Amino acid sequence: MSENTSATGGAPGALREGPPTFDLPPDCRQQTLGVAFFDLSRISEWASAEQDSRVAAFFQGFYAQAAEHIEGAGGRIVKFMGDAGLAVFEPDAAEDVIFSLCRFASDAHGLGRRVGLQTHLSVAVHVGPVLAGSFGAPGAQRFDVIGKTVNVAARLGRGGVTLSAQAFRCLSAKARQRFEKIQRPITYRFRG
């Protein structure tokens, strides 16, 4: 794209209007993906009373569980952010990944109980178009996904495993029976 727009091709000292423009990463492409946010509850209060090494060890166990469930079902972990994470998957793997996320929610609760933490894992899943590629500062790029689909998934709700209508439609008729419809906005929560 163009260079910084503060430079001008017109009169000396004149500034161009508008925001600067930047290039997208060379590997960036738009694709339809499932996007899953997951987040543990009550971590801050527990971590403030624990040794840092114990908290870090718990996170290591949590990350290992996430990888086992998500990557084992065909998904990809994009990033961890402390007690939370972001994962993506191809829509044709939606049913396997979604039910693996349901098992992950149960296992994460058990992992918390082993260290005296009464926690629950919230999972929110949406399917739609994203820009996927190696984003980041020069020399520190890593795979990430950006777009409205990511924002929708982030706002889906808290508590349990919640699917958007688009994610719900990726399930088979039999699998859909394991979710209940929630109004405003219409989402579907795993019944267990």
C-alpha cells in the first residue's frame, strides 16, 4: 500500500487528510473459520492468595488440557491470555471441536478442584469470515485472526458452552439436541 500519509505530493508543508495506511501480512487471507473463546472464572481471587509458582504450574496444566482437547479434535490454539484463550477450527470439524470443548469445560473444572479452586470454564463459539495471517510487530509476527466474527464470539455470553446460531447450524441434527435455545441474542447452550 502507500507510504505514511503525512507526506504530501502537493504543496510544500501541506498534509494529506485521512488515517495512515498499512500493509496486511503477505500470508493474510480471508476464510471462514469457527472461533472459540474460553475463559476460567474466579482466577484473580484465587491467584492473589497463591504463590506465583503454583499459579504458573496450574496454568501449564490448563494449557496442556486445552491443547489436548482442541488440537486433538482438529482445532488450532491461536493464543493464551492468562486464564483465557482463543482457538479456531475449520467448519467441517465443528462438531468434533465443539464437543471436545464441552469435555474441556468439565475437565478444567476438575483441574481447578485439584488445587482448591472452584472455577468454571466459559466457552463461546461463532463461525464466520475472518482475516487469518501472521500479524504483529516486525520480527514478532504470529498467526492470529481478526474480524467481526472474532468480536461476535467474544461477546456471546458467559457461563457454560455457548454457540451462536451460525455455530449451531454446523452441528448434525442429533448433536443439536444436546443444546438448548437461549433468547436475546439467540444462542445455544450445552445441556450436558
